[in-house]
Amino acid sequence: MHARDILIDGYGRIQEEVHATLDGLGPDELHARPAPGANSVAWLVWHLTRVQDDHVADAFGLDQVWLSQDWEKRFGLDLPRRDTGYGHSAAKVAKVRVDSADLLTGYYDAVHEQTLGVLRDLPAKDLERVVDERWDPPVSLGVRLVSVLSDDLQHIGQAAYLRGLLQSAAA
């Protein structure tokens, strides 16, 4: 099995979990926060999608889907255009609001498609290419892709857990 096939499978699992986590959630559930300063399901999915979009686009020299396909305008958030959610305060988390889960899944699916597009023809040797020299050691493409995969899986796990908390509280 080629490393790209493993990456494609991993990113496919994120997409499956995004859809499963958001399925049937309304605005109240999407924006509920279990404690002051905690993240909402909407924020977690928006953030994991923004990170994937930002990091994959940067690593491959592409435009972010957020900007090139007008998702930034569709969301209409009161945040800087290139914001990915890193370091968000509780007040900034509260600014990530959507009318429906469809906006979140639509954006994730668009980012996922761009990610798959670059992974499908990825030669193994390209995984060694340095994409970020600000770190010691410098970050290779392979390390960056696994880092994004790990971060996204953690955040979708948090969102799924929060969904379960909200549903058990409502029962």
C-alpha cells in the first residue's frame, strides 16, 4: 500500500465523522457550549476544516477553498478572512455561528475534495519535501499531512463527544 492511499483513507474517515457528527443537529445543538469557554460543535468542525484547508493549500501552493470558492462570504463570520481558529478566545468561539449543519458539511466536502485532488497523484518522494522551515527540524510534507490528519481527528472526536453529551442531556 502506498503512503498516499493511507492518507486518503485517513482523510476519508474525517469526512465520514464530520457527516455523522453533524447529521440532524439544529442551530441550538451546533452552538451549545457545555461550559464557559468551551468550544461548540460548530466551532470545532469549522476550525478543523479551516486548518485542513489552510495547511494543505499552503503545502501544495494552492488557494484556500475558504477564499477561492467564497466560503468565507457564505459563512459571513465577523473574523479576519484567513482566521483558522488558533488561539480563539471564548468570545471568538462564540462568533462562529451557522444557520444549519449543511454549511459546515458543504465547506468540509469542498476542502476534502481539494485534499483528495492533491493526494491522488502524490509521488512517495514528495512526502520528503520540506514545506515549513520555521521548525527544527523543518517540517516535511508527509509530517504536515499527518499532523493535519491527527489534529482533525482529535477535533471531530471532541465534536462527536459533545454531540453525545447534548443528546444525553436532552433525553
